[in-house]
Amino acid sequence: MRGFGELEAVVMHRVWAHDGPVTVRDIFDELREERPIAYTTVMSTMDNLHRKGWLARERDGKAYRYTAVASREEYSARLMGEALAAAGDTEAVLSHFVAAMDGDQSAALRAALEKIAGRPS
Amino acid sequence: MITALALFGYAAAAAGCAPALLAPLTSRGVSARLGLAAWLAAMASAGASAAFGAYLVIATAVANWAPFTAALCRSVAGDACTPQVYRSELYEGGVTALAVVVVLAAAAALWRYGRRVQRAQRQTRAHAETALLAGRALADQVPAGHAQGRRAGTVVLDDPRPAAYCVAGRPAAIVVTSGALALLGGPQLAAVLAHERAHLAGRHHLLATVTRGLTAAFPGVPLFARGAAEIARLSEMAADDAAVRVEGCPALVTALLAIATGAPVPGSGFAELLPGHGGSGHEAVPAAGLAATACAVPARVERLLDPPGRSAVAVSRLALAALSVLLLLLPAALAVLPS
């Protein structure tokens, strides 16, 4: 499962690296230079990505031509919007390393910093 | 019926008293993991007692409807309750209507809980999947020496705001923004990742999902609302403790301060390695607008810098363990003994 998700990421990054539409053959040729991989694996991965809504495709003769539905930056912005949203916007359970601070907390933090600075290290 | 009433009484008492008992014991997070266990035990104890009490009432009502309505009538009206009253159609109809209302209320609570949990799980998994696909693998972003970062599932998102978080999924993802990466040195990054991995390993997202679901299902119960907040706070502290065990206290504290204030750890940071983050002229962008569920940084830093003594830890552990056992045994005893 993990391995398959990783391949999806690899394929998406390849598609984003292209300016225009790509075929399974384009991606397969690129990946083959780095790792042993079957054409059908790349094809089913791209088919999956299409089914999940990451890739759009158009028939061109016998083959499909794939394009990314949104750019990587757009996905990043969407994720950060969800992650940094004020409470209530999203119900995704994210465990943040650091939570937001109000004025009192910032003051307490500065006090703690002075405490460290005052310590012989 | 006596057992059911005893269970309801216990559930009400536990919901009322447990926060007052537990809050002072867990406020400083002296033993965060036992604190988590104690809050969970309190919520489970009160919830399970009420649920089992309700089950007993329903079972009695279904099995012996006529004696049940008679007993109900006498328990409310006493001697004024004559057979003419409790065998009347009007009274029977009233009890039936009451039962329907209670069942509908329970179904509504269950539905609210299920909807909340299901939505949270769907959005959480979608977020993790998108992060893993759209993020850059951390392994490609930091030098090979920082082996801790070279793990599957850890991705970097390009954003100047410093943030780091984990999100459960199949598989789970740990997300670090390029803004955070620019502030941290190798040891600090390792501490951040250890903290987030501790959240995932401890299944803290499940605790958050269940406790938030309970709060959504029973909005008026203070034990659930307080418990959800305390469990979020203690989860942070438990993850801090895990990070300290692996990476040491200085790395974690400096990482917390760097991300909270937006000022880089002096003499370190992966700033020069990142696109759009020149090594010089870095502007401090403090962490802002993050979800308010996690606990405050100053309290965490204070706690890490000024750990309690051994005797205080021992006393706190003993008290929390004893309280947890009591919370779990009492309702079990009530359920078994009188009958």
C-alpha cells in the first residue's frame, strides 16, 4: 500500500514537471531510466490518479493524454489553508507542533526566553 | 431498577466531580501519559455507566412492560399511584410517548457522534493523501547526514509560515513547511519529527477524534468538553516527553521557541538549501492562526525547563493510577453487586 502511494507521488511529480499533456509512455520512459518498472504499472497508477481526480485525460488516437487537474502550488495552498485555518473550518484531525499564541502567552514566552538567557550554559 | 438508578447516580457524580479531582493532578503534566489515561478512564467510566444504566432500563421495560410502568408510576407518585392510574390508557400512552422521546434523543446523539467522527476521518485521510502526493519528500530537501528526516511519509510544503504537524491516514503524513525548515537546525528538526511521530505512535488523533465526537454528541456535559481539551493538552506533553527521550531537551525547547517566535535557531537552519529562502535577510514570520486545540507553548517550555522532582512524579503517578483504577472498578462493582 505504502509503495503504491509512493509511486503515485512520483508519477504526479513527473506530470507536474511537464508543461503540457503527457502520455503513459512519456512517464514510463522517464521512470524506466531510474527503476525497473512495468508499463502496465505506470498505466494503472495513472488510471488510479485519474479516478481519484488528480489527473484529467483526453483520448488522442489510441492513447490518453494526461494533465494535472491542479498545480502542486494549488494543492499546497489548499493544504496550508486547511492546516492553518481558524478552528471550525475543517474537521481534519491535525496535531500541530506549535499552537497559536495570544499576547499574554507571548509575554510568558519572552519571560521563559530570558530565563534561558540568564542560565549559565 | 435500583442498579440502573445507582449507575445513573454514579455517572452524574463522576461527570461532576472527576474534572475537579483530575484537573489539579494533571495541570502541570507531571506524568502526561498517566494523566491521559486518567482522563480517558473518567470519560469512559461516566459514559459506560450511563449507557449500561440506560440498557438496564430498556431491557426491563421491554421484558416486563406492565410491572415497569407500575414501578415507574409508584417511584414518581408514591401512594397516589393506584392501579386505576397506572393501568389507564392515558398513563400507558404517556409512558410510551416518553420512551419514544428518550429513544429519539439517544439516536440523535449517536447520529451526531457518528457524523462528526466520520467527517473527521474522511477529511483527515484526504489531507494526508494530498500532502503525501503534493509535498516534496523531506529526504530530498535536507542533507543526507540528517538521517532522521529521511523517512517515508515526511513531506515539505512550500509556505513561508512556519508550521509542522502530523495527520493520520493510510499511510500517515508528517508535514513541515519550508518556513519551519528555514528556522531549524538538524537537532531541532529531529526533535520536531520525534514529537510528531510520538503523536502517530500514540494514536493521539484517535483520542482527539473520539473525545471531540463525544463533545459533539453530548454538548451539555462538562466532563466531555473539559476532557477533550485536557486530552489534547496532555497529548502534546506526552509527545514532548517522547521527543525529549529521543533527541534531548535543548533540541526540543529551541525548536519550540524557533517555530513559535519565527526567529531561527542561531547558527543553524536549512535556509540556504531551500528555494526562495536566501540564507540572509530572513524575516521572522511567527506561527499564526493555528488551530487552537494544542496547548500553549510557554507552559510546555516552562515544564521542559523546570521538570518536577522525583518524589512529585512518584506521588502524581500513584494518585493518577489509583484514581484511574477506582474510576473503572466503581461502576463495574455497581453493575454487579446489588442484583
